[in-house]
Amino acid sequence: MPDTATAGPIIEFRGVTKSFGSGGAAVPAVDRLDLTIGRGEIFGIIGYSGAGKSTLVRLINALEHPTAGAVIVDGRDLTTMRERDLRQVRAGIGMIFQQFNLFRSRTVFGNVAYPLKVAGWPADKRKQRVAELLAFVGLTEKAWSYPDQLSGGQKQRVGIARALATNPDILLADEATSALDPETTSDVLALLKRVNRELGVTIVVITHEMEVVRSIADRVAVLDAGRVIEQGTVFEVFSDPQTPTARRFVGTVLRNQPAEADIERLRGKHSGRIVSARIHDDGRLGSVLSDAVGRHNVRFEIVYGGISALQGRSFGSLTLELLGEPGDVDALIAELRTVTEVEEVAA
């Protein structure tokens, strides 16, 4: 992951509000939003439908203008620029879409060549550039096929090649894998990682799928009702989500913490006290637990949980049944809390 402090920001939102409607009927789709995306990183923006994700995308490429605040792209304030200058900014921003947005009447070659033709590239340069891009995305043999002859994954590869045609600094991926099956999604995300790593393109991934964020992003912002309610490295947000919305998203891909239905089931099967203890990357919980249960004469059983690895670090949660005298169990919990967070999930 790039050091955003040294690389510098490539996209900044400074107190941005975007409202639709007028007067008392105006509704903010983005509300007093502050956000910084570093040059060269893969940044995930996640939120449910209506959270403001699509509006955020349109603000980045200046298809929408903020009601208040400033949008800064590569050091330039889009809110003060003329339309002619905004077109130059947009030329440095590639975009890939959920439904691919390919021209059905054009071949793969024609789709990838289209933005180059619009930009005024001569025919020989277009041909060379398209060949390079199709080789990069693994579709050289499909150059003269039409979109209807391609699989969903191949269509998205064409979309990526087209988005990269004019050598953009920024790539916006708006729900780019939502229409794909899991295996194809994995392939497309691997390609986007290559785009970032080998070409140095900053990628902004807009999605409602936390698995996509876990697989590809360096940092993530959780959007709700037009506001960033939580942000950090992917490890920080996954290992210690601070808001109910973030916890729900994390819970869709990690089942380290028991849900209400799981707690009811555990309560019906286990008579002891049930607690959840967080697992940190330092690995201290296991050794402390092993020593403490003997010292406090408490037995335990792991009834739920697991460990995940992310960005080279481990985290997770174990749900334990503790059996022993109440005072001994209290003492054990107190000792565990010296090294980690412990929550009683079923009294």
C-alpha cells in the first residue's frame, strides 16, 4: 500500500454537499463529506443503496457539481474550472461499469479504440495501443469478436482495456463485479490489482460487496446517508468496525461473531457463561487463556469463531463457554481483559 502521506492525495473532498431538489424540498445525496484518497492506492467506498455512492462518482469526474464544498482532483479544484478544462480532467479518469457499457455494434478492437479516436490519436497509434491493451487484459484473440460473443468476465476485461486506453491516472470502478459470478469476480479483481501495481493507476472501487473490498482495497470508507461514518485501512475496519453499518458489512464476509440466532442456539446447548474474546495479531490471547484456565480452575470450550488474515496480519474472535465457580470465571475474564476485549454475549 502506498504511503499516502508521502505520495500525496490525488482526490480530496472538502466539506462537500450535493443536494437534489430546491428550497425546503432539497435532499442531500452527499452531506458535508470530507475524504482523501492517496495517489497510487486502491480505495474502497462501500455503502448500501441510497448511501450516495453513485453521486460521489459523478462528483469525482465532474458530471455533477457540489452544492457546497470543494472537490480537488490532482491538485485542481473542479468547482472553479470551466467546462473545457473539466474535459481535460475527465480525460485522466477512466471508468468501468456494472453493465459494461460496450457498443454492441463495435468489435472488441473498436470498443477499445473508441476513446482513442475521440482523443484524436492517428490510426497507426490507435492500432498499436489497442494491441497493447488487449494483450494486457488477455483478450488478443478476441479483437474482432463482438460483445454478444463474449462472457461477462471478458466483457469487463474489454471495459477495463477501454478505460485504460488514454493512460488515465485514476480508474473508477462502479460496482464493476456485481454482475459477475464469484470465480469471474476473482479474476477481474486480480486484473485490477495488476493495473494498480504495474501501471500505478489509482483505483476507486465503489461497491456494496465487502468481499470485494477485502480482496482488493488498501483503505476503505463506509458511506451512509451521504456521509463517511467510518474509514481506515481495510485491516482496521475489518478487525475492529466501530459503527453498526460497518459491523453489518463485515458480518457478510466474516462470521467470527455469533448473530442473534447463533446466540440463541448456543444458549440452548451450553449451560456455562458465554463470552467472545477478540484475537489480535500479537497472538497473546492463546497463551494467556491456556495459563489462566488452570490457575483459576475454569474449564472452557470454543463454541464459535475463527481467525482471518488480511494485509499480512491476523485477527478474529473466539466465543467461549466458561465453566466454573462464578468468582473464578469472573477472575478469568478479568485476566483476559488485560490482553484483549472480552464481551459477555449470553449471561
